[in-house]
Amino acid sequence: MFIEWELAAVSDNCSERYRSRARDESLSKQEREAAQLIVTAKAHLDDENGDKALKHAEEGLKLCRQSQDDDGIADATRLIVQCLCLKDQRKEANRIAREELESIRASKGRRGESKLLLAVADVNAEHRGHKNRMEAKELAQEALKLFQKEGNRSMEAFARLCLLNITVKWRGDKMASCQEGLDHGMTARSIFKTSGDKRGEALALHGMAVMHVRAELNGMVLSAFPGGWQAATTESARLFKEAKCFKMYAFAKVCLAQWSLAGPDLGRSRQLAEEALQICQQYKSRQEAAALGVLVTFYLSMKDVSSDFKNNEAQTAIDLAKQGLERFRDRGDRHGEASCLHALVQCFQAKGDRQEAIKHASQAADIYRELEDKAGETAMLQHLSQMHLEEREPEKAFQVAKEVSDMNVSLHDKAIAQETRYNACIAQGDLQQAMELAEDLVLMCSDKGDIRREATARLMVATVHFNAQNFDQAKLVAREAQALMHDEGAWVGVASALQLIGEIYHAKNQYTEALKAAERSAQLLRRKDKDSEEVISLLLVAQIRLSMLSQEKMQKQRGSPSFAAAVADGMQAAEAAVAFANKAKLREQEGYALLLMVQMQHSALQVDESLKTADAAMYVFEELGDRRQQANVMC
């Protein structure tokens, strides 16, 4: 997860140039006044005061127009655009940047075109969807070529930072995009270091750190900076502080704290998170909400090691988030408010209070929509729809997911929303609409050439056939999905297909084929960090073993070596499922596995053992509040 760059952070260092112009007696009074306004606007922007910065930048632009200063018009416009982005008004920023770009392109000299190309690219590099990001890359590359032609090394470096920023969320070949971003960062750092620009060098180092983190998240290794992201971020923070860029110093400290959460030293993670929050409050940084989120995440990460998580760490996290929410509301900081609401969603989910989580998620989604933060709104709506499903509210889940489907979002987000609507239909028994949604998703993914998602959608189609007891058609479509996944080398997907194929054979009482598919599925999922999927395959193996044990021909062999061997195999499968679910802290699945074990022990007439196992299963289902399964245990 990445803390977003701010456009105020990557704005170019135009202050010195305009400070000199403001003192230049050879210039007109109007030109000097315009220069001073630009200097003042930049200072307010660096201090994250968007309103004051915008006011002075607009006044400076007006004077630049009057003196027909194309360079000044471009620089003032870039400042206005950055101010609007700081105020979360990207749509308006995009409009202004594009209008000014077209105006300059229509002029004779076209001076300032390169800077305005970069302004449009900066705006659309994030929070504007993948389509706009692709255009942003083309515009930034065009600006880069112009800066190189002009010999403007400083602006070339800032264009490279924009291109690095774009690669952070670029789709496709992750290794290639990480290396591309790193190359831009290294070149930018060299330019800034040569010119003695500590702030610029710090920005480039931070970008290089981001590339290292992104590579790690995707299982890749980059070796451009000794010590990796930790050393690069630490050096970046030091340079920001030396350059007296205290807001950016706070930003670097927040990133260091967040990225450290994945490390083994929990004490160090907490120390960094608390330090980052303190620094953000000291310098009144916009990143305070992000720092608070990091500290909340630290406390929530203690879930598996705390003896009383709900009353200690979870409650501490809730208290921190609520205090932050109150502070941001008092300030009128809607972005900070949304971030705290998002943190509270995570807190209440971790504590098991899903209704409170749903309430806060709905509020956060409304604020993200108001701020025109499409990424935030989409993520929160996806989260909200999933929680409605978990709360057995399929109608609400369907409606929220439909909001996402109707938005102009990526295939990834559309597919997730479509799957949620599909699952809501399955939950309501509406197989006809479920089939329509699944088949639409197959076509959508096929048109985009996304083979893995197409295979997943085909499994959805197969599942509908299975639920309608069209077993032969279900198996045919599942095998098609399996083949697609196999060709893509998507072994987790192959395992999912085999899981369904095992269920199909099981439903047709073809236990040998069912067992073969289920065991292969479990084998493929081993050590893939897909606990929820692996436990389903293990449970399926145990269920098939129980069915084999319960066959009339097998029951007639009671007391024989073959019956004893079948009981041993069944118990081994059930025990494996219980042990795995217990280790993975999947309590519901652990209860199901124990219930299967009870049934096997009944079949083997192991009365005392079955009573002990039934007590264990009852304890799990009582803890979960699942009365239906408690009744199943008693039966």
C-alpha cells in the first residue's frame, strides 16, 4: 500500500527564479509584482495552505496575462493546478490545465507548452483512472522531450518524477514498470544532486524507495540503492529536513512507518508510527491522517498475538481513530475525516462489529464521492458491498456493487463488482440473473484479453450450472476454465477449478474421481498463502472420505481391514482440516471440520470419541453464535 504523492510535493523549484525577477529593476512594476505573487503562492503551497496559495497564484496569473509573459502564465497555471489538487479538486484542475495548454498551443511562440503538458500529466497521474493515467504517460513523455530539447535539466528531472509516479500504479508487466520507474528516479536524482537541489534529490530518493517497495510486494528484487527502501527513505527524510521542507519531512517519516509495518520488529514499527504522527502534528502536515492510519494499523496487526485483542488493541485503535475524526471535523478537513472513517471501518471489522463498520463505510464513501476521489469511493463501495454479503444482506450488497458497475472504473473494479452482484444473486437463489452476470463478465474479460479473469468468470458460469444440478455442463465449463488457468500458469486458479470439479463428481457419487480432483486442489494450494481456499479443499477431501465411508457397501464391511483403512483415511483427512483451520484461525471452517469428524466417528461407532469431538464443535459454533450449526451438532 502506498501513501500518495502530493502535487504540492513534486512541484518544481520556481521560487528562486521568481524571487530574482521580483528584485530585477529592469523589469516593469507589473512583472515584479507578478513574480512576487508567484513566490508567495509557492511558499503557501509548500506549507500546504491551498486557499492562500490559490489566491496569490490567480492574482499572479492575471498580471502575467496583462504583461503577455507566456512563461509566467505557464508557471502560475501550474501553481493553480497544484493548489486545486491539494484541495482535492482534480476535475477543475484538469479543466484549467487543458484550457491553458490549448491556448498556448494556439499562440505563435508556444512558450510554456512543455510545463503545461507536465501540468496535465501530473493531474491525471493518479485518482483519475487508468485511461487518464495512460494519457498522462504520453503527455509526460512529450514534456520530457521538450525539456531535453530546451536544455532545462531541472524540469526534465521533474518530468521524470511524474513518469515515476505513473509507474507506481501501472498495469501489466510489474518488473518492467518497476525498473522503468527506478531508472527515472535514478536519473532525476543525479540531475538534482549535480545542481545541489536537496529537495529535488529527496523527492527522487523517495520515488526510488517506492519502486523498491512495489518490487517487494510483487516478489521481485531491485538493487539500485544500498539498503533498499529503508535506507533510501531515511536519506530522503534527512534531505527534506536539511532543505527545511518540513511537510515533506513528515511525509517521508509516515511512509517509513507504514512500510515498516510488514517487518518483524513490532516495537520498532510502533515507535516509527508514533514518531510520524508526532512530527505531522508538530508541522501541521496533511499527512496526519495517514500517520494516524499507520498507528491504527499497528494496533490492529496485534490481533494474532494479543490475549485480549477486542478490549485492548482494538479499542485503542478505535479511540485513536475517533479522536482523529473529531480533530479533522473541527478543522473542516474532509480528506482527513474520510481517512479516519476508513480506519474505523477496519477497527470495527477487526472487533467483529460489522454493523458499525458498515455505517462508517457508508459515510466514508459519501465523503470520497464529494471529494471526487474515485479511487477512494470505489474501494469503499467494494468494501461495503462485501460486508453486506457477509451480513447476509444480499439485496443491499447487490445495489452497492451495482453503483460500482455503473461507474467509469477499470476492468479490475468492474469485475469485482460483477462478482459481488453474482454472489448476491446466488445467495438469493436467483440463478437466472447470476448466469446473466457471469456470462456478461466472460464476454467483458474476453474482449479485454484478460484470460485469467475470463477463466474465473467461466468458473462462475460452471457454479450456476452446478447449483442448477446441470452437472455435465458444469463439469464441461469448469474444465474449460481449468485449461485456461493452466495455460496462464495460474495454479491457484487451477486449484479452484479442480475444487469445483471435485464437488461435481461428489454430487454425482463418483467418489474416486472426486477425491482425485480435491486432493490435487489441496496439493496445488499448499504454501500459496491462500488459507481460505486451501481449507475448503481440505474440507472437501474430508467430506468425500466421509461419503465413501457411509456407502452401503462399505458399511457392510464393518470390522474388516478395508473398513478400518477407510476410517483411518477419513479421520486423517478430517484431522488435517481441523489442524489447518485452527492454525489459520479460521474458526468457522474448524467447526465444520470437527462436525465431519463427529460424523466419521459415528460411522465407525466410536461413541466416546464422537462425544468429545461434538463438545469441541459445539464450543466453536457457540463462540460464533451459529445456532443452525449448533443444532447440527446435537443431531
